[in-house]
Amino acid sequence: MLVTEITPPYLRIAAEIRRRIEDGELAPGERVPSTRRLAAEWNVALATATKALTALRQEGTVTARPRVGTVVAERSRVRRQAAPTPPRRAEGEMGRELSRERVVRAAVALADAEGLGALSMRAVAARLGTAAMSPYRHVEGKDHLVRLMTDAVYGELELPRPAPEFWRDRLEAGARALWELHRAHPWLAHAGPINRPLMAPNVLAYSDWILGALEGLGLPPSRMFDVNVLLYGYVQGLAVHLEREAHAEAASGMTEDEWLAGQEREMAGLVTPDAYPSYSRWLASLGEEGYDLSLDTLFTTGLSALLTGLASTLP
């Protein structure tokens, strides 16, 4: 069966990705174009691009990997000249099965794979294989959905039980747990600004755990809340770059190392001893290995400095 112009756009997109896999243009484990790239390439809405990837996921051709995106399945079930068929979407049946938990779970998976910018109620519906308005039966809108998503992933926080007795150990453990959560869900750093906190049970439970570490230190209540926000803001500030790097890689098609390798010539012409003596001297001292920027290392270094600074201000 040929894919004609009367075939829905998302099926034409899915058929083209199948062709690329069949012809070896996309190998198992290799990342397929993101929803943003497909939407731009085919001049369609993000929801349509999401629907195409959802159809491929449901048939086992591709799979979603957190912090990576959608990749070709290791054992793809693509069959040459197979007719593209839409995923089952019997609204009566699916509508009864749909729940708030399923909507939130699908939204988290979408944001993990494509970022918060790709999230919309229509895209979530496409991922679930339901009518575009179906999620509204369980969620008021995107803002409400993001709050539910945030609360759901905060429920994954692995805080030590019992909590460390020493305040610094407890704050460090809390910050590290929050960092790992942002690593697992990079979109979380974009869920909301620190001056507009999301009122959700699991988010409040984390703040309650942090504030418990500050009890008995002689800090005024306002200062205790400042420390709580400062610690969160520090984690969020670094975690923002996790998703930015994922976006940059998707847009350029290059990993961080590949991009840096392409900048060597320009860097060599720009960084000269006359123009930037300290920068060029210390850059040269790194040798052939160069400087390997690690967000995990920066997190540990900054957290230690932050906690040491806080300790110096305690009564």
C-alpha cells in the first residue's frame, strides 16, 4: 500500500522515519529527529510530530530514553513496504481507561524525552493515543499539568531515612538528592521560578525536610526560609544547563565534545597571550587534555563553598 497525499501527515512522517531506518540512515540506538525538528521539516504542529513518534513507539520501531530523546529501538520491528497504520484510538474505550495518573505519567515521559517546551495538552493526548480534548477531563490545563508533574517526580526523591543529625550533612544530602532528581528530569529546572514556588505536597515535603535541618541553629525564621530557597536556587541554576545542552545537541546534531572540537581553530585565533594573558597561560598549562567541564564537579565544588559560607554566618 502506497503512502499517498490523502494519508494523515503524522503517518507520512512515520513512514519516512521507517524508510530511513530500513535504508540504514538511522541505526539502532541512534537518535531520531526530535519533535521540534520534525515539526519544522514537515511544517506541521508539534502535536502532529509527537503523534508520529508515538505511532512508531507503539509499534516498537523507536523507544524513548530519558535525557537522550527518542532513539531507534535495538530490535526494530520495521517491515519493508509495510502499510502505516494509526495507533488504536477508540475514544470510548480509551476515555474510560484514561486517568489523571496516566496523563501525568505520559506528560513526564514526553518532557523527559523532548523537554518542557514540547509539552502541550495536545501533544500529551497524541502520546496517549486519545482525542485532543481527552486530557482536559483529568487536568485543568498545562499549568495544572506541570504542577502535577513536578509533584509526581518529587515523590521519587530518595532522602536518607533517618535524616543525618548534623545540619550540614543533612543539607548536603538534600541538595544531592535534588540534583539527582534534576538529572533524571532536566525539564524540572524550568518548571517555575523560585519566587513563584509550586504548591504541591511532595515539594513542600522536601522543603520541610530541609527546614528540619536548620532547627536549633539560632537562625530567625526568615533566614531559615532564605537558606531553603538559596539551596534550591543553586541546584536549579546549574540544572538549567542539563536541558539546554540537550536542546543544543538536538538542534546542532553534535555532542558537546564534537561541538568543542569544531571551535578549536577559532579559539586558537582568539585567545592570544597579548589579548588575554592569564586565560591563554592557564589554558596552555592544561596540556593536550584541556579543560573538561563537568556539571557534577561544579555542583560538588559549589555546594561545599555554599555550606562553608553558611557555617561562617551561624550564631
